[in-house]
Amino acid sequence: MLLIGACLLVALVVAAWLSAHATGGSGHPAQVATTLPARSRILDAADRLSVREPQAVSVFPVAGSGYNLPGTQITFRGIAPRRIGPLKVVGSVTGAHAGRIEADSDGRGGSFIPRQPFAAGETVTVESKLNVLGGRAGGFSFRIERPAAQIPPAPLQVAKAGAHGLQSFSSRPDLRPAAVTVERDLPKTAGRDIFVAPQDGPVQDGPMILGPRGNLIWFHPSPVGSALLTTDFRVQRLHGQQVLTWWQGYQNRGSGRGIGVIFDRHYRRIATVRAGNGLDADLHEFIVTNSGDAYLIAASPVTVPGSTRPVVDSVIQEIDIKTGLVLFEWHALDHVKLSESYKYGAGVPGHVVDPYHMNSISIAPDRNLIVSMRNTSATYKIDRRSGQVIWRLGGKDSSFALPPGTSTAFQHDVIVHAGRRLTIFDNGAGPPKVHPASRGLELQLNPGRATVKVLRDYQHTPPISANFEGSLQALPGGHMFLGYGQRPYFTEFDAHGREVFDAHFTAHTTSYRAYRFRWNGAPLTRPAVAVRRSGGSATIYASWNGATRVARWRVLAGRDAHTMHAVVTTAKRGFETAITIRTHADVAVVALDRAGRVLSRSRTVRLR
């Protein structure tokens, strides 16, 4: 498995991990010593950080930051675009820069777009008449990094199909999705559709929607040989409407270079979201907000003093979907010490070093960001105005004391919920194996007291250990849905922690994350139909890729367009329904909803 293959190199840093994470009988990392009263004062002050200086304008690059690309724009947030100027922008090497101000679509900021890029290694000074957060008298400066060469794309590993690893359909022979085996399906599931994206074939990859019981609803294929990868496929809301979103691109040693894709309910692409400032979107996260923004991660190889190899900087960007402008940018190298990583320093193999490997972003109720970094085994709360780290959970410098059962290792998909509750997919294995199995973890945080406790953990029966990838989604009614990433399983637990649904890809393909959502798809294509004759009988195969309202199929037959009439109506069964009739006439199929209303009609197939 090449995807996220760089993550597996952590195995070769066992000594560094074990020395920094002495474990007790539970096998969890040792607890972080914390002086609660002093730590509480620090956390309380940090949580108030975002409401200090409400009149100050946030700027990105952040004042004093050092790892910005030459093609960066200069973002101002918290001010009407017309009030940004005048500006004086001077590079220590390139001199004065002319440019233009472009407004953000929400009217709450804008960006200075330089006419020419900055020079690697130079310091850029900006003078303004604004009250800049982190600046002085309207001025601030930032440094331009020395970019290293991009990591080249790598092919995907192809899973073996085996005897039953593929689905095939007579009406849609162009679709060859991975087959799914359902091991457990109890009545009391959340009853929502399942969203996965096979990434190792066996024949085709791409976003895939399954019904609540695991039957195929929609598949958008790409040949596995193309190396085109799809991750983070899910339903989100944009301007009040449900949309399908996913990341698409090419993987390169555990990260990726690609774009965010947005489809409407008719399966039409309505937006493509790209990272800004010369970066490419990484495969690990693509969040769309209802107000029209998107959050991306980018992996940026840079030259770092003291390192003989390129170091991958993990970058967060918030993008204005309408304009493509950067609204927020944050660099791990500016805020997280390299010493916090379990994958930095002597003994780490490879031609690049990946000290952070950011893999999830979540937006907290206070609009600050919760960020997971795999290679520090820690979660960070980041102030979205200043970029400062408010607290750390786990890792080498935790702001919280970690009682038994609360530590995570190489975790993914850290999501913040109301009431300072976190859900985490805890891989527990890097390798080295820190926990005996991967699990879903639900934690309660108390930043004021710097304490954390386990509300529940969710473990598959039998245990599953996933070295990389994975997700945990909170569903209504206290249910949880786990995707096991590297392993082909996706499992639902009820509010009592019991498995009520368990399925897996039949072949050993994988999906970066797995979700459940309610979805109403209405394709603009027509239903597909195929016919096979045998003597005086004909078997009609009917399907409609992506349609969610079809309840029954009606077969029409006749000798011409004027004599077509209904000969049989039958319930829809799975993705493709086979209907056998006795006829030598032309045939077509009509899709009906539950009320018997006509949704669409297929082409006519001539049998004479």
C-alpha cells in the first residue's frame, strides 16, 4: 500500500518514540506532568485570546512568520476591502512591489496581490494605516521561505479482486466498483447512506455512495491505473444546499497534490477549489462551510536550517470558494517546535522529513481551529486570528494531564463538538504499536482545569489495527460510525457501544474515511437499460446511477413508439434490477417513485 506510505516509516523511529513515551501497564503513553493552577490560568487566558483587540485587523502571512511561499498574497481580514489601503510593500531583495487589492466575497476583507512574486529568502515589510494584529504602528513583516522540490507523484497499489471482489452490471458495463460484504446489519442503525472512496481498485477508484444496507447507489469511476486518488468523500452544505465534496489528485509519499471538488445533487461539478499562494491541496482534509469558504491542508517541502533534507511544512488555508482568495493561512513550522515530532532528527529515513503530517481540521464553536498532527501524536487548538496555539492535547508537550485511556498515537480525524467534546480515530499503531488495536475515542475536555476524561471508546470485534488513515463520525441518537482507513472495514456502534452494522470491501481495497449521511440524488442522465434474449423471453436490466428516489421499475413494450404500453411493474432491487418477460417487441423502462410518479424513462431497445 503506497498511499500514506510515508507514515509507515515511523516504524524506524521506535527508539525515539519509546524513549519519549514510556508506557505503563495499559500500553498508553506516559502521563504529562501538569501543575493545574498555573496551567489553568494559561488556558483561560488563551481561550480569551480571540476576543482581545476586537478592532485589530488580522493579517496573513502572520506578522513574524517565516515559511511563506514566494507567490503569497497578503490577506487582511476584519475590515471592509475599501479601507485596506494605502499600503507600502517592500521586499529586502526585490524592493517595492506594486499590486492590486481584491475583495473577499463576504465583504469582510481582501488581499493585496503583488504584480511580481517575492524572492526566496527575503524579508517582506508592509506599512499600512491599520491596527494590525501582531504589528506595530500599522507595520509588520514576514519572511519568504526557500522552497524545496515537490515530491513526485507515486502510483497506487492495486488490490487483487479475488473471486468476488468486483461488482458488474449489464446495464452499466462501464462501472466496475469494489464489492462490499455486509457482516452485521441490525434494524436499529442510523439508516443513512454510506459514503466511501475506494483507493486501491481493484479496477476502478472513485467516490461511491452505498445505501443504508450496503447496496450501490452511485459510483464515479476513475481507472486505478491512472493513479488518480479520491479521499474525504462526503455530504456538506454550501449556501443552504446539500453538495457532494471530495479531494482529488495524486499521492506522494503519504501526502498529496490536488484539488477540492464540489458536485450538486444532480451530480454536476459546480466548483473546483484550489489552494492559494503557490500551494497544492493535500489529500487529508476538504471542509466546505455553508457561507462559502473551504478549509484545506497543504504539504509544503521547504529548506530548514540544520536539516540536510527538505522538511515538509504542514499548512492550513481557508479559501474563498467564489474568488479563490486566501482568507486564513497557518504554518506548523512557525508554531510547533520540531522537537515535538516523533519523526524528526537522526535515524529518520527517506529523502524528505515529515515532522507534522497534519491530517484533520475541525472548526470549534468559537470559530477557532482544532488540528490533528499524526507525527506528533497531538491535537492543537489554534487561534484563527493570531495563529497562536491555545492548547495541545497529547504528544510531548500536552496542556492537559492524560489519565489512563486518554492518550492517542498517530491519530486521525479529530472533531470538536459542543460542550468541549472531542471524537478521535486513534490508530494506536505507527508502527510501533502503542495500543493493541485501533479504536474510536470520545473525550471530554476541561481546559479550565487542564483535565480530560474518556466518555467512551469503540473497538471492533475482533480487534482491528490500522497503521494509517481512519475516521470517526458522530451520528444522531448517540451512534458512531468508524472507518478503519488502511483496513477495508466500516462499522456503526449504537449509543451503548454495541456494533449494529459492520461491512467491508470484499477485496482488500481501502477508503481514507467513511461517513453516513442522508442524501437525495437526482441525476440528469436517463436510466440505463440492457436486454438479453433467450428464446421467446427477454431479461431487462434497469439501473440509474445516483438516483435515490426510485422505488419501482415499469417495463414498456410495443412494436413502435405509438404502441408502447406497460407490461409489468416491479420493485427496485439493489443497483440493478433484472426483470424477465415474454416479448419480441421493443422495450424501455420507466423509473417510478414511491407514489407511482414517473421520474424518467430510458431509451428504447429494439428487439426485432
